[in-house]
Amino acid sequence: MSKDQTLGGVVLFVCILAIAVYGWLVFFSVWSLLALQLTGFVAVAGVLAIGAWVGWVMATTPPPKPLEDLDNEEFEAGKE
């Protein structure tokens, strides 16, 4: 068994265990409302964080050169 297969088995086991714990928290625990609130918050915050990152990248990235400038540079480079 390779190292990758062992790691894959560990990840599989941990994820199945996490599903069981989350199911218990949601359906049988006195903390069910908190578990659902935290899940919803983390999901929405994650999507909004990705949106904020995309906006930041768009706001801080310089615009590309116009195509006309690129064509002239390639033409002049070919003359040399």
C-alpha cells in the first residue's frame, strides 16, 4: 500500500466520522441550532470571501494593452 493510498484512507475515515458527528449535532444535540447557524454562516462567508477576492483582483490588476499596440510591437519586432 502506497503513502497516497494510506492518506486517502485516513481522509475517507475522517470525513465519514465528521459526517456522523455533524449529523448527531444537527439532529440529536441540544446544540443543533448553533450547528446550523455556524454552517450557514461559514457557507455564506466563504462565498462572499471568494467574491471579495475576485473584486480585489479586478480592482488591483492593471488593464491589458490595447490590441492595436500589440500588433504594432509585433510588426516592428519582425522588421528587425
